[in-house]
Amino acid sequence: MWAELLPIGRSSASGGYRRFAWTGADAECRDWFREQAECRGLAYEVDRNGNQWAWLGDPAGQDAVVAGSHLDSVPDGGAFDGPLGVVSAFAALDELRGRGARFVKPLAIVNFGDEEGARFGLACVGSRLTAGELTVDQAHRLTDGDGVTLPRAMEAAGYDPDAIGPDPERLARIGAFVELHVEQGRALDLTGDAVGVASAIWPHGRWRFDFRGEANHAGTTRLVDRRDPMLSYAETVLAARREAALAGAVATFGKIAVEPNGVNAIPSLVRGWLDSRAADQQTLDKVVGGIEQAAREYAVAHGVDLHVARESFTPVVEFDHVLRDELARILGGRADLKVPVLGTGAGHDAGILSGSLPTAMLFVRNPTGVSHSPAEFAAEDDCVAGVRALADVLEGLACT
């Protein structure tokens, strides 16, 4: 399975992946998922929001156990973020069938659409729509960098954008969702453990900073006569690093758009997107507030107008304690596997769904600590350990 996925959407220039929602690469990944479902005799379906499901047992049954993740990527992302969870779910089912496990609950494997938000700027679109955390009107207003709306992109890919919306009936049939994911950090590498259980996801969000100045000639405009928004933006980037370091949080300006974007032109607009995360809400508010205050001071100093808009936000997610403790109990019975409990600053579909049903996460060791990059990695032995841990969990939750 892994070998079949590896070439899809891979850039020959960077070695990273560009599997953006509703593109050709995304369609290839979706075809792969459908083929995996069909070759195992699973009932395949696509829900109203474009999420893919593969069912063992009655899809309309109650108290289903679901595993999976996503197949899309960030720009030039790594091979493991998302796909490892989907591949591991299919592999865990194969493992359970090999054990002769008897399922007493429906089991499903899921691929949630547009988790990374690389194309339309909002993460976890598929799960947000399903959980009702993204309204239909909000979704229809999402556009990519070329001005293509989400409805147009879905329609071009063969899906019905008029059908999207909350899916409470489906969520009510799910008793537990377990998402396996490569760790996005080095906590497991530092402890020497192959697999971990998630405790919580830090609160996090994305903010857009629009610095508007005055376009002018780079060669003829005196420095004192300029209203250069790039200066305010650059100082704000440094302020974000400073505020985050003081608070023990993280803050990143990783995306920028400039107008008119000419080498010999002073910009009229610099638009930057801030991603910030912290261990608790109070700390996050303090960091983002400090960054915005600094940005406004810099804007005034350079004669620049500033508009700040929060584009997405996810509060702290404490994973269901009963389910989390059940995972720890199931895996704690294995003498060959120590499974620490750890938090994470990365958002996931499991976090979005946690307000609607019991969710949990397993992490697989990433010795590089690198994520959202081609350098992201997990050793085969650790991936196998993750599959076996997931199989144990699914057996404990769905089998006799």
C-alpha cells in the first residue's frame, strides 16, 4: 500500500507532496482508497462532504468503531502526515482478519477530505462540515489562490457542492474514532518509545494580517516619503517570534502575499498569515494579542493601515478520558510496548470530531521531529508497531 501511494502528487523538484483538495493528485489518492476498500470486500461510500468511508459490517449500524486520517498534504509536505493513519487502518484490519478476530460492532476506515487546508486556507474542512463547525455559507465562500471557490472545485471533481453540510445522523452511529498519526515532534524519540497516546491538542488558530501602504517606485521614492507595508510586516514577524518565546508557545508567519509583487516596486499590500498555538487559551490570547499590538504600533510608525482577521480557531481539545484510558489499558497489557501519554500542538480531524463523539489518537515515532516537510520520517519497524497497536485497540473496542 505504501509503495502505491508514494508517487502520487510528489514533486520531482522538492521531493515533497502537493496533494491539494479536489485536484488530480487528490483524485488519485481517492481512487487508491476506493480500490483498497473494494479489494477487501468492504462497503465503500462517499458522504455528503466528500469524506470517503470503507465499512466492515452494517454502515447504518450503531456504536461503530472508526479508524483513519487524511490523504491530502500541505505544500511540499512529507509522505507520512495523514497517509500513515489511513494505510495503518487498512493494515490493522488485515492484521485482525489474520488473527481471526470476530467483530461485534461495525468497523469503518475513513479518509477525511481537505484536512490540511492547503488550497482553501481552512484546515479540516471535511470533518468541520460533518460536525457542523463550518456552515454551508462559510464553505461556499472559501476560495483558493486562483479565485476558484470550493463549490466550483468540488463540482469540477465530480462532487455535489449543494449537498454539503452537517451530518449528525452519521456521527450518532459512531461510538469511537481512533486516528493514528506520525508524531509531529520528537517526544517519542526522546523517550525511546515507538508509539504514544494523545492526551490533548493545544488551542490554535490562523489570523490574517493585511498591511496596506502605498505602491511607488523603488528607485525614485525617498525613504522618508514611503508608506512601505513590508517594513511593518517584517517587524511583526520578529515580534511574533519574541512573544511566542516569552510565553513558551509557538507563532509562525509562514504564508505571504504581496501586491504588486514587483522587484522595483514598493508594495501597496502585504498580507501575512499567522499560525499560533499554546498549551492553554490564556497563553494563546496573550501571544496573539501581543503580536497584534506590536503590528499596530509598527503600522502607525510607517503610515500603514492594518486589518487583522481571525480565519480559523480550534479551542483546546481534551480527548475523551474514558476512551483514552481504555486505549492505555488495552496497550498496557503488552509487555513489549510502553505507551506514554503526550500532548500535541498540531490540529487533527480527531480534535474537530471530539465535540461530537469519543475520539482518541495514537502517535508513531518520528526520529527527525520534522513535519510538513519531505524530511518527515518514521522507520518501518515503528510503523509496524503502530499498526499492531492500532489493531489491538480496534480488537478491544470492536471485537469479542
